[in-house]
Amino acid sequence: MRKPWITAMAVALPLTLAACGGSAPPGTEGTGEGGGSASGDTITIGSLHPLSGAAAADGQQMDNGAQLAVDAINEAGGIESLDGAQLELVSADTQGAPEVGQSEAQRLIQEGAVALVGTYQSAVSQNVAAVAERNSVPFVIDVSSADQILQQGYQFTFRLQPSAAVLGQRGAQYLAEVSENAGSPAQRVAILHEQGPFGTAITQSFTAEAESAGMEIGPVISYDPASVSDFTTQITSIREADADVLMVAGYYRDGVLVANAVDTVQPGLDAVWGVANGAFDTPQFPGEVGAAGEGFFDANYRLDMTNPDTQALAELYQETYGDEIRTAAVLSYDAVRVIADALERAGDASPQAVRDAIAETELDSLIAQDGPITFDENGENQNAAPILMQVVEGTVEQVYPEEYAETEPVYPATPGL
């Protein structure tokens, strides 16, 4: 018999729970050393996200999503195979800095976390994965796409979202197919990407696939997402290069800045095409940039709003936090579900037992993907896949492939016209 929280965690959860998105101070109930033990009736999960800094809005959403999952599991009776043991989420602020994420991960493990979730930035997740492996504690990556994270032969690290290779390849394939179907095939693609492992890996994968489809790539421009304040110069260079499409791989704040610069410079593009962009497919983006973001595309992971459980979670999040849920928060929610499901099947809260159970996961996802959550030998979610979204009349709509489409893509979609 399946636990009720596996399929309908959000439905019965009292709205008074999780109002703060955090929990008691770490180690308040019998902390252990080296991570790895349930303390009394409480099992600790560590949540590592950027709660301050440039990505704080996403980080707080993700921490909130993890907390809602913990609350729902506890409300449904906890981990039944462990006599109803309750989960506790202990949150840590990575500040978006790899060295801070590393030290915070070590601290959470030393204070008794049996598993970790996080972290949003690939550079941070790389360091956290190394700490998790060194301490033999499972780490479920909710959001971080860089391929090299799982190319180290790690045994304790798993990823829910699609890898950079999958995101870049599908992003280029979708561009080729959508533009050709519209009778206006993309020919020259400029790229603007954040300079870290995430943006670099997406760019490499996208470029290889786009060139194989006959597209010319250039210019390719990188930037520091933490310090950038304006993209007018970069967009002007792209206009002078006579590109017909601009691919953008970055985060929310810089995505907004790109939209404003495109609106100012008017580079005459057929499309602004995000790949794993942290802004273009969020519900907040159209409201913040207005007409400047109309028609923007993004090939990315996406919450499955055809799923009644996802719909219930989105409603709960809105009522609890007064904000629309972002897909990243749903991935954090699913990450906690993966750990809880593993605890339930293992009947054992030791990190090794949890890790072994996670490796055997087969769990329905709240994210649109090609099947249930299952992991290959490298820790990749085998069914993770992006879909294409577009801002249509001020709303983010699913537009491609056809089986996920809420409406047809509009292409060309020249920004500002």
C-alpha cells in the first residue's frame, strides 16, 4: 500500500504549517557526528540553497518547497516503516558561493543530517557533492545542470533535473524544429551565458547540436551573473552581428536585465531563446518585465500542471507564501519525496541504507518528464526531459512538444514588436 503523501501530499496539509520555511536550530534533538543517524523520533534532512544574494528569490522558493514536503509527510504520519518517525528540515544559506555551500554541507552532516537536498547553482553543487561523497551521505540535487557533477564516479549523488547535455541538445533540437515548421529556419544564433559551470555546459551542448543542424553560432558572450547590472553593450554587439536568434542561459535577475536590454536596443531578432533560463519560464517574469518579455521562449524542466497533485501543491504554495510557485521549488519538493520514499522502503535511516534505496527509486514526479523518477548508474534521472515554453499574452504557456503543448508556438516572435 502506497503512503498517502507519495501521491497527494499537498491536499490535506493545514495552511498554518510551514509559514516560515525553516525549522528548529540544527541538532536540537540528539545530533550525531559524521551524519547519518535518526535522532529519537526525528530524522534530519539538510536543505542547502541561496537564501541571500542574487539568487535568493529562487533559493527561498526551493527551501519553501522542501519544507512543504516535510510538513506533508509528517502530517500524513511520518515514515511508517520507522514507527512514524518525523522529518525535520534544517536549512542552510549557501549564499550562492561554492566555499560556503561546502562548509555548510559539512556542518549539516556533522549535526546529523541523513541526506541533503540542493543547491540551485552548479558550482555550489559540485562542492556539496564532494562533501557528500567524502562523508558517504546521500545528496539529491534538485536544480544544478552541469554535467561534470556526476562525471566523477560518485555513488551518493543523484540529480532530478535534466543534465546540461540533455537541456542543450533538446533546446537546439526544439529551435530547429519550431523554426523550420514555421518556415523561417534559424540560421545564426548568438549566445549569452553566465560564466559558471551551468552556463558553460549548456552552451557547449547547445552549440554542438545547433551546428549539427546547420546553424551558425556567434558571437558567444559570457558574463558574471552576480555583478552584471546592464546588458546594453552585449545586446548591441549581437545586433551588429546580425544574429536572428539569441540563446540565453542564466538566472532570474540577469534574465530580467536581458529582457530590458533587448527592449531598449531592439536587435531585430526572430526570437530570444532561453535554455534552462532561470527567468523566462517563471510566472513572475512577464509581470516584472511586461511587454519586453512577450514571445520569449525557454526550453527547461517544468512543473506538470496536468497533474492534480501539482495543481494542489501550486495552490497550497500560493496560499501559504502569497507567491506563485516556481518549477525549482517543485523539484525541491520532489527531492524530499525521493528521500522519504527511500526511508520508507529501507526501514533504516542510516545514510548507506538511504543511498541504496534512492538508487532503486521508481516514483511518480510532479515535473513533466518522460516517465517516473528513476536513476541510472551515474545518478542521473533517466526520464528527466525539458519542454518548450513561451510567454504568450503575458502568460507562460507550454508550446512544444505537442504532447505537452497548451497552445502552439508563435515563431518568429520578434521582441518589442
